[in-house]
Amino acid sequence: MTDSSPLWQRPATRLAAGFGAGGPDPVEVLDAVLARRESVDPTLNAVVTLDADGARRAAEASAARWRSGAPLSPIDGVPVTVKDNIPVAGMRSTWGSLLYADHVPERDELPVARLRAAGAVIVGKTNVPEFTLQGYTDNRLFGLTRNPWNTGLTPGGSSGGAVAAVAAGIGPVAIGTDGGGSIRRPAAHTSLVGLKPSTGRVARIDGFPAVLHDFEVIGPIARSVDDLVAFMRVICDADPRDPLSAPFAGRPFGLPAEVAPARIRFVPRFGDSPVDPEIAASVARAAQRLAALGHRLDEDARFDLADGVNRTAWSVISQTALAWLMAQHPGQEAALSEPLQAMLADARALSAAQYLDALGEVARLRRRFAELFETVDVVMTPTTAALAWSSSEVFPSVIDGRPAGPRAHAVFTAFVNAAGLPAITIPADPSAEGLPLGFQLIGRPGADGMLCALARQFEAAHPWAGRWPAI
């Protein structure tokens, strides 16, 4: 059957199948993606550093390989964007900060090197908030990124540029980071699927300083689970230079042949934390749909395992990260935005004892989740507590009619990073006004493939990839 959809709308796996079957080649696909960027990115501000010439050279080399029947991998020739806190050799990589405005790395971070070795076409870098420490996307270097579904709203953060690019058709896949929900929440705000891998599942070498303990991981963002899996298979190998990846040595990324019925602990909210009613209703419907697929749901309305991390530990660790980072740049506080200057002032009042207490809370969290996963296979929650909010606000100040603090919209994600667990966000039914939202499935360490299999099963029964913003 002939595919009449525009090239910029086609999934990565379908593009690659076409490369091997005489369809449009990687150069034609790149041209379509670059034209799409030229059309929509002046409004969105998703791709902040473009490498059109380098991408064209890569696409031409890929096209030659496909013609000779020797592609480097199943993603050879597929366009991809890379988040601006992941170094790409020879391409400006700023971490969203004036302090790194002219930083051009000499080496790819390891997952980027693996993408390049697989023949992926790296189009450019996507926008982030300063030092990727906030849940929306704006900075003094490049400015504000907007949500393709409603350009008056934020796509969230910190992978806001990444999700805006994929949602608008500037490449079918983006590579992002998730330190406290930074892949999952923005993906939920833009009707995408995003994977936060297990700690160590994607080895990391030659990156920016690791400021969030061992919480931040690299993972893919895509419109479909198959595209996400195709890119995970390329970037996920262990490396002896990254000790966190050692448990995954010799374990290629794979999905189970069949999706076994799973024991799912459904957590609709954390205690009395507010959740937007439309999100609550949509995620409850998604839970029933999982039950209809044969999974066993057990609802827990009193879930408290994440309370300690959400209440104090997360703010202590993230603030300490900024204080440590700025100690490497003495006297340059004026380069920070006002919100980060305020965060830095709070951070400098923290003590070493408070930091160690926070790490102790993280250790307790990890033990408690190890015990939980003896009796359940998956924990299900909303991905976000709030719908996408005004792009002029750092965070939604009201959720479900109640005052909300800076992390209230993000209560469902950061504890996953602290616990080292894998999690995937899956689009659910949108709001009455058509705003995307999502639900999250969390597994035990190493269960990344099982989560992807569950997501693919749900996608087959309740597809979302046909939804496109009107931009």
C-alpha cells in the first residue's frame, strides 16, 4: 500500500523500511524535515542549534549505503535531534546556560557516538531550561520553547525542545535526558511516548558533569513504541567506563515475545496532592483499558512510598547540584536567570548533613521499592498532576482549584529517578480541549523491555500516533 503521508510525519521504522525498499531515501527525508523545521520552528523555538550541512553529509552517506545494500543499522538515515545538555562533537552544546554559550565539545557523549556509528542523521540540538533544573523550557540564551498543541502553553521541561520537535514533525525521534521526569512529563504534554531507562541501562561517558547524583539518564522520545525501541537498541549497551552500566553487560535490549498478564498497582494520586480532574479521569480510563487487556489491577489510594523524597530530599539534592556547579564558576552568578539565582541562594544555606540525610532518604526509598516489586510487577500513575500551563509561568500555581508549589505538577516522576527504576509515559485520552496528557508505568530495575511491551500492547489497542497538532 502506498504511503501518502508527508515524509516528516512518517515513523522512523517506516522510513527505514522505505530506505531498503526503493522508497524515499535519507536525503529526501532530511529535506522534508528541514523544510518542516523552517515552517514551524520560528513559532516553537525547539531546535536551537542546527547542523544542516553535517546532517546532509550524513544523509548522503546513508543513502549510498542503502543503495549498496549495506546499512549500518535499522535506523541508518533516520533524522534525530539531541537535547542541548548532551554533547555532540563539533556542535554547540550549551546546557541552556550563558556560561556555556560558546562551548563546542570535541567528543560525542557515548549514546550520541552510538547513534552516529549506527548511521542516524543528527539534525541539531533542542532547547532546555538552564542546567536542565526546571520543569519548563526557557533560558536567557535562546528564549522560550512553545507547545505545538497550543503555542500559548509550555511543553514542560527539561526536554521541552525535544518533545516540541517530535510532536511538530521535526524528526520522528529525539534523544533527551530524564533527571526527575524531564523526558516523561514533556512527552505527556505533547502526546508522545518517552522512556526513562533504568539507571545504567544507557551507559554515559564524556557528558556534562553529573550534578543529580546518579539520577539522570538518557533515553528516547518518539511518536510510537516501535520507534522508541529501535533507538533504545542502538544506545543502550553497557560500557566498562561507566560502572553503573555493569549489570547490563551482555544484555541487549529486548522485549518479551508475549505480554504476560501483569500485576499492576494503580496509584491515582499521592496522598492529598492535587491532580487535575481531567487527568484523573483519563488515567482511570486507561487503567480500566489495561485491565481489559488481561492485566490485574489493584488500586492503592494511600500510596506513600515516595513521600520522603518528594517532601524534602529532592529539593535538597537539586539545590545542592546547582551550588556545586556554580562553585566551578566563581563570581559568575549574574549569568544565571532570576529563578536560578534564588535557587542558588537557598542552596548555599544547606548543610552537608542535610545532603546526607537526603541520600539516606533515597536509600530507604530504594529498599522500599525493592520490597514492593516482590508483590507487584508494575506501578501505574498519572505522568503529570497538571495539564500544560501558560508558557509565561515557571510552574502551574493552581491545580484542581488549589494553590500549588513549584514541584506539585511533578510529584509522580522524580522518585522514579531517585529509585533508579525504569518508567515509560504513554498517551491517554486528551482533555476536553484536546490537550495531551499521559500515564506512567514503572517497573523494577531492568524491566525496561517489559514496560515497552506493555506500552506497545496498549498502543495497538488504543493508538495515538495519528494525533497531530494543528500548527
